[in-house]
Amino acid sequence: MSPAGVAACTADVDECSLPNKPCSTNPPVQCFNTLGSFYCGSCPAGWQGNGYSCQDIDECATNNGGCSTSPMVPCLNTMGSFHCGQCPPGYEGDGKTCTEADICSTNNGGCYPLATCTSTPGTIIPSCTCPHGYVGNGYGPAGCTQISDICGTNNPCVNGQCENTATGYICRCDPGWAGQNCDQNVNECSSNPCQNGGTCADGINGYTCTCTSQWTGPQCQTPQQECGGVLESPAGTFSYPNNPGTGDYDHQVSCAWVIRTDPSQILRITFPFFDLENSASCSFDFLQVNDGDSASSYMIGKYCGTAAPAELFSSHNSLYFWFRSDHSVSRRGFTVAWTSQAPLCGGALTNTYGDIKSPGYPGNYPPNRDCYWTLNVNPGLLITFAFGTLSLEHHDNCNFDYLEIRDGLLAEDPVLGKYCSTASPPPIQTTGPSAWIHFHSDFSVSDRGFHITYTTSPSDPGCGGVYTETEGIIISPNWPNNYAHNRQCIYIIRMPQNEVVALNFTHMDLEIHSGCLFDFVEVRDGTSETSPLIGKYCGSILPARILSSTNGLWIRFQSDSSVSRAGFRATYELACGGTLSGAGQIRTPLHPNPYPHNKVCEWVINQPMGFVVTLNFLGFDVEGSNTCFFDHVEVRDGPSESSPLIGRYCGTEMPPMLQSTQRSMFIQFKTDSSVSNLGFTAEYGSAEQGCGETLTEPTGSFTSPGHPTDYPHGANCTWYISVEPGNLIRLSFTTFNLELHTNCAYDYVEVYDNGTALTGTLLGRFCGRSVPPSLTSTDSLMTVLLVSDSSLSAEGFSATYVSINATTDCSVVFRTPTGQFNSPNYPDNYPTNRECVYRIIVEVNMQIMLNVTNFELEGSSSCSFDFLEIRDGGYETSPLIGKYCGTNAPPIIVSHSNRLWLKLRSDHSLTYGGFAAHWDGTQTGCGGTLTTSVGGFTSPNYPLPYHPNAECYWQIKTSAGSMVELSFADFHLESSFNCVYDYLAVYDGYSTNAPQLAKLCGNQIPPPVRSSKERMYVKLRTDDIVHTGGYLANYQTICHGVRIANQTRGRIESLNFPTNYPHNANCSWTIQASMGNTINYTFMAFELEPQSTCYYDYVKLYDGPNEQAPLIGSFCGNTPPPANTTTSSNLHIVFRSDVILSYRGFQMDWYQNGCGGEHFAPSGSFNSLNYPNRYPSNRECIWHIHTTPGSSISITILEFDVEYHPNCNYDKLEVQPQTCFCFHPQTLTVKYTPTFGLSCVNTVKCIVHS
């Protein structure tokens, strides 16, 4: 009821819009206003109450919230909801339902990635079996170790059999050999087998005893007869007289010895001592040797004099020795030594002419002998045999003793002739370039044997040959006309080791026969007639494509005397490609040598259902170009050339580890007709299918497989993020932990802007524990790739992304010559969680001077919260200039090209006033000065084509006493002879007046270039025509193993001095004074990590050339080493730092103590040591004289008196460079009148040697 005098209450109060909401706000419940009142809606699902107040329902209190109870899964209650935990190990499901899982279906059951996992019912531990070529228990990432093929590639066992093992190899030594590589001859003499004073000589798996004059036999166990006898043993000696050399033998002596060994062996004879009366025909005193056991045997020789006869071999198992002396001259006698060995007959012959004799010829051949000769000459030649002597036991069927010659290298080849008589047959000729000769004797009758000669002559043109090119054509003689009768042509195709050959017959027209007995083509898998037979072909049906399993094919074309046809034509090529499965390796043809031109190799790799294909490149060197248009490797996600493209690769940068999304992968290697590089090797295998996804929501998150547990080995996961057009994607990593490697070569995450790994721009590759920076795309697409290898793994990563409106984003590109920009809201505080990218691009051939005038950001030691990052170029991957935070503004920065890239990032907490900056891009030029110990720079506009008519200079100055090494990660400059158009010149000093180290152009990555001192000067010059992708250069300071010589003074500094030195530094310098001088050194600054024993960071000084020299001391902290002088002419300095603290380091000055020096004045004088007294010995004094550039130097020698030598080999004065001096001689010796010389350079080096 309204109060008196007041109008009725007609205005409704909207309780729902009051500041204090009448309905629940946590959770929010809708409020409904009514006339004069209101009411609240129902509590949302998961809550209970009247709407005015809502309480959480604990769903887990009833029936475990619906989560699995067998097995038990924890139910986790949350405000207004709940969720189930993960199924326990051995089960799979969503937590509400858990079913027993095949343990092998996840991470291969914990087995080695390439091992076979077999689950066993009732157990949670699978059975792991290593694949072929691996050993181990199969469990875990290191459960299988690949067996090295040392035996196959480089057999180390010199005298034994090699067996591969997991850790290397084992040699099973042949008898008589020992040692790890069977290269140590066992000393059989170590047991002293020779008796009665005999001397033992070690051999291979045996020994020889040299007996005293009173003993004989293999072990000197038999008393020596005074004269003659029968000696039956495999080895031994005999002498006459019994002690030869001590006295002369008797006159009128006639002694005979017979030596017999095993019937299956022959004798090898040497003469350790020989001294008989000499005569022209050995008619007085002599030793006669017969090839048998009597004087009637064929006489091998008759010997006298003092020259020992040459080594002799018997043709039988016995020899007859007859010594006779006359009545006159007597000498000191002889010693005969013998050993036994297998008979010597037969062999492999390859000369184009020669002869063959029966054993013992012209004496009788021995019984029970089989001798085999193979004669193999170049294809295209025929062999003719002529019989000089033939005297064999006669038999009608030649079943006893015979000589057999066959038309080829095999015992089953056609017989040209079989002989067993004393008649001389006419000459015979082969139909091809090879023959097989067999001589056989039985146990009975023996005769003189045979002596035949052979010569070669050309066959028909085009009949056979050796083919070593990577592709070619072979044809039958006279093709396509009919071939001749009775022809045999041998074609040998030989490729480099480890390659294979493909042979395709394009035409075939030979006489037909069911067994191809008449005319045929025979193909063998190898390079000889003894290689395995692939096939024998005739008629007109084309054989299928033939692929060798070795590096060659042996092909024989044979025609008989009857039908003749057109013959055959075939092409061959170096084979590559194929269909593969499981695990293994592929490589380019001829690897590691350059691959052939115009080659296409295609591999299809298939894996079982449920698995995908992994491909990991082990080495990669393919002709490079920006688009990989020329030579390239193309990998596709599927079994054919039309499958989706994974990537196309070229150059020398190793492709990432690749993984298909299905069970097949197609790989094509294609080359053109120009540049040929070394190619690639790659390892393929399998991995479980499934990781990665396509994300299309405006915001989202994703993690590595298994996160927060370790990600699997061999993973290759791809996430495609695609948002609405007109939006950008900002990717942020919340956690990150991958296997660490310097170049992220093992496990890594790659992020690509606007496409795939092939079509997109790489924003970065990341590994280790450092969380990558926030990354922003330039369009609505982003790709994230995770690759892991087969070794270490870690927790992986978690990441979030958000779609941002491109029109409201604070990133901007400035293209005006001058301008200014600020942080958002400047001068007020910048907002939180903001990432702004500023790109400044000015005209070509201009440089940008950036000046940050006001600067206030949240500070931290590593600038990990809020920061301004500045890069020297137009991209996020350009070389880093610096990362700044706090109130220390960046210095004035001058870019090396016409682009700068800046990024401001703020986190979720504190904000400050930000920054203001302006730029001036009106100064011409490019290049700059680099002073850090490591760094990099690029060509202007890299990786896009560089600018025309550019001339850029970079001066690299690092720590004194060290050197600079320049290397290239990418290099593309216009190619020309002598690099006359576009080029990069590198100089050993601080200007182009210094010596030139290299002049570079083309598309091949140059080898590293190293300076001799701490400065390097780099000049880029381009013309106005061809412009390519430019280069990415890196440099580092070389401070290890530096040798400093031919200087009289200098300075050495720690890396980055006077700023802090880097962690893990390992530097060593050796200062070498000239002969006879010492070195004074003084530390001008010294600040290292202090520690009582200088265990962490330290400087060590050695009085000599290396760390084996006497130690002067080990120093650290703030107390510099005392100034001192060495006692030798060398000082060795070692500086090392650990991984923790870092200080300013040190600066040391030194100078040579003794004679010599540096002269920079326009005039002056110098003299030898102790002048006018005599100079000392063993001394070298060096004076360097420098004047201003463009001037010359004149030297007047007032007095000269040194030791004389015609060639100045001893004491002398040298003036260098000698070629520039105008007076002669340039090297002065002895007393000399005052001489005047004029140098054509402004630097002269004078050296005095004594």
C-alpha cells in the first residue's frame, strides 16, 4: 500500500539486474524477473539446489561415478562434473570401460622399435625378438644391436675366417696364426723342436731345422753319413763335408744322395752354402741334380763354383744328388736344405701368348698327377694352340694318360681335342676367348709329356667385349644381319662393387631348339663362366628382364655350323629401386661415388596392416636448387607416384625423418644430365600407425603422444591447424622436453607457416628443454611436425593455439625509408599476453639504423617473461642480434641488409611502459661488423634472391690470438668461370688489401674458410643480371690448437673478452719464438671463476710446446698469473671453462725476448746480436719492417761478416720477399761491401740464421 499523498507503486523493480545477483553466480543460474518479484532457474547438470544456491554433486560417491570397477579406475570429482582416470597398464579404453589390451599394440610393448613383439596370455611382459641382422634381448630402446658387417666390407682377418658380432668381429685363425686379426705368425720354434744343436727357423704353420754337420733329419735326430745316403723325411739338410766351410773336401770323391718325401708331394731345394771348384762346364768338381731317384732321371742341372744355385723344385717326390771331385783343386763344400709342398702344376693364365708344359718336362712326368690350366683373355680374341712336343702313354680311348683341351672355362664345355700319343696334332683354335686344359697321368707308364704354345688373334668385329659404363647396348656380330657360323662371343658387363645390373633383350632371333643346344645366348650372374647360370635362350621369344644379384653379368653367344639368323640385341643399365618391406637400407647408384646422369630409381616400401613406413636419411648430397627442379628425391605417402607428396628434397641438408600415414611409401630419385653429387643412403623401417590430427577450431590444444609420459621412438606425427580465412594462428608451447642435440638432428618439433613441410616456410626446429617462443603464422594455416628417432625419448610437449583477427593484430610491416613505432598503448603500459612482430623493409642496397629511445619492460636474467627480440633480416629465422628486457635499452643497431625483424612479447603478469623507436633507412650499403665469438650473416633478402649491383662488406673481429672459421649452411650465387659476375670474396685480415682466402660462387656449399689471425673480411659483389637465393653464413672462433709463430709480439684473449666467456670453452695456444729466444708474458686482465684448486674454469701455462712440457702453473679467480719469462722458445697456454659460471676472462700480452723486433718508423737501423762482437751460435733473429702503404723500403748494409758457404747453408741473412728486391744476390754471405737495395713493397722481413 502506498504512503498517503504518494502515487500508487506502479514501477516494477528488476531484481535480476541488481548489482548483487539474487540467483547463483557459481555456477551461473538464469534469473527470471516478474512483476513485483523474480524466480531462479534450475541448477545446471552436476549441481543440486534451488537455483538461489547450488551445490556440487559428488558423482564419484555413487557406483564409482560410472567409472570402471573391474579393473578399478579412479573417479575424479570436479566442480559440476567428474571424469574417469586412465585404464591401468594392460588395459585400454576411456576409463568407464576398460578391456584387456594386447600389450604389443602400444609402443611395440616396450620392445626395441624394430623387434617383433609377441604377447603372452596372462602376463604383462611380452616376448621381444630382434630382427634379422640384430642381436640382444629385444627389450627397450637399446634391446637390439645391429650386427656390423665388418667382415663383408673390410675383412680384418688376415689369415683366418671372420665372424661378425654385435660389438665387432671375431677371427678364427688358420693353423700357424694368432692375434686378434690373425696377423701374428705362431712361433713353432718356441718349443725347441730341433735336436742335437740344430738351428730352428720359424715358418708358416711349421718350422725348418738346420742341422749341424753330424746330424740330419727333420728334427736333426739322425746321425749324418759322411758321404751319400737315402734321406726320407719331409724336410731336412745334408752337407759335404759334414762341417762345410771349416776345411776343404777330399779329392777323388763320388757320393750320391737320394731324398724322398711323401708320394703326394714334391721337394723344394735351397743351397744355404755352396763352394766348389769352378770350371766353364763344371767338368772337374760338381754337384749334379736329377729329377727322380736315380742318375737316369732327367737332369735338372750340374753346378759348381761359389754362386749358390737357384731354388729348385722336383716334379716327383724324389731327387738324386751326385757329388764328384777330381784329383786337383779342392774347396769348402756345400749344404743342401729341403722342404716338402703340394705339387706345382696348372694355374690361371691371362697373357695373350705363352706356353704350357707337363710337370718335369723335358723329363718324364710324374705318376698320379692332375694339372688344370684355365686360359682367359680379353673378349673379342680367339686362342690358337700349337704342339711342339707330345709324348704320352698311348691308348685308343685315352683313358690312362692324356691331355684334354676344352672350348671354354668349364669342364663341361665342348672338347676341342683329347690327346694320348706321340704324334704332333695340327694347331687348334677356340671359338671364344677362353680355354680349359687338363693333363692326367695314372700310376703306371710315364713319358716325356708335352710342350704346347698358344697365341691370340682378333675375332669378328662386335663379337664380345667388356662393358663398364652405367648403361649400354650389346648385339650379336653383324646384327641385324645374320651372324656367322661357329662363333663364340663373350660379353662381360661389370659395374662397381655393391651395384647390380638390369638386362633387357629388345630383339631375339636365334635358331630354335627345345634345349637350346645349337645357337644360344647364355647369361650368368657374375663376371665369369663359373658364375651361377641365370638362363639359356634361343628362338624368337624375348626373355624377361634379368636383374643380377652381383655387380656383373657374363653373357655368351654361341653359334654352330648350320642355321644362321639375325641374332639378338639387348640393353643394360645400372639397376636401382625395387619393392621392399620390413627394415633395411636404400641408397643411390654408385654411392658413395657420384650418381649417374639421367637416372630414375623408384622404391615402394610396404609394411603390415596397422603399421606405417619410416624413412631416416643417413647421408644426403644431391644437386641443390631452390625448387629442387634438377636432381631430387621425392617421397610420397602411398604406394605410387600419384600418392600424396610428403616432400621433395635436394642439396646437402639432411631431410627430416619421414613417416607415412599408411602402410606404403613411394620414393623416387631422379637426376638430370648436368651436375652429379654423391647421392644418399637411407634407413627404412616401420612404426605403429596413428598420431597427429587436423585442428579446425578457433582455439585448441594438443600434446605429443603419451604426454606427460615419454613419447614413443620412431614417431612421425603431423598436426595441421586450419582456421577461418582472415585469421592468423598464434602457437604457444606450455611444456617442452625433447632429446637435446646441437642441430636437433634426433628428436625435434618443426613448425611451418602456411602449408606443409614442402610448401610452407619453416618457422623453427626445436628440441631440448627450452620452451620454444610463441609463433604466429602469416595466414590461416600452420603445420606442426614431431619426429623422434630410435634412441632417447622424454616427456614431449603440450601446446595451445588461438586464432586471432589479422586486422586487429599488433604485428605490422613498415616499408618507408624512415619512421617510428611504439609498443601498444605507449606511453601507457603495454597489455599482457601480447605478441607483436615488426618488420622493417627499406629500399634495396640500403641499411637500417634503428634507435630505441625509451625502453621499459619487465626484467629477468634471461629475458624469459617480457622481451624485445631483434633479428638481422626479414624473418624469424634470421641471425639474432639480441634479446632485451628491463630498462637497458638496445644499442643503436645498423642492419647488414635492408631488413630488420623485431618481436615484442609480454606474458600474463607484469607490464610496464614499453618502448619507442625510430629508424632511418636512407644510408646506402650492406654488411657490418661482427664481434661475437660465434655468429652468422646472410646475403641481403635471404632466403629470397639477393639484390642486383650490391656490394656488401662484413668485418669479423674475434678474440685476439684466435682464428675465424667461416662456413655456409646454404649457398647459391650465380656461377661463372673464376667467379667474375656474382661472388663472395674472403680476406685474411681487416680489408680487401689482406691476402684473399677464397673467391666463391655457384651452387655447391663451399668448404669452411679459416683465417690465420683474429680478423676476417668478407665482400659480396653482385651484377645486374642473374640473382639466385644467396647464402646463409655462420662463423665461429677457433681457439684450440692455435700455433703462433714468426711474430715478435702479440696478444691472446679469452673468447668474447671483455664480456663473459662462453661455457664449455676448450682453447689452447702455442707461441713459438725464433730459435734461441724466449718469451715474456704479462696478463693485463684476469677474471675467472674462483675455486681453491682451479678445477672449474682455469688457465694453465706450460714452459714448452705442449701439455707434456713443464707446468708453470694453473690459475683462476681474480689474481692474474705473475709476469714471467719462459726458459724455452715455446709457451703453451690452455684455457677451459665448465657449464656453470662465466666471467670476463683474461687478456695476455707477450713479446719475444732476445733478438729481432718490429720497426714501424720511416727510418731506422738494426744489427746482429752482440754486434760488433761475434754473434752467438744457434740463433734466429727476425726483424719486421713496416712503412705506410704505397711507400717502398731501401736497405743499406753497412758491414757484413758471416760464415761462408757456397749455398748459404749455415749462417746467412735473408731478406723477404726475395722476388721484390732489385739487387742481386738477395741472400748475402761472407764479407761484403756496403750494398743498397730497393723493395717494391711496404713490408720487409729480415732473418739472420746462425
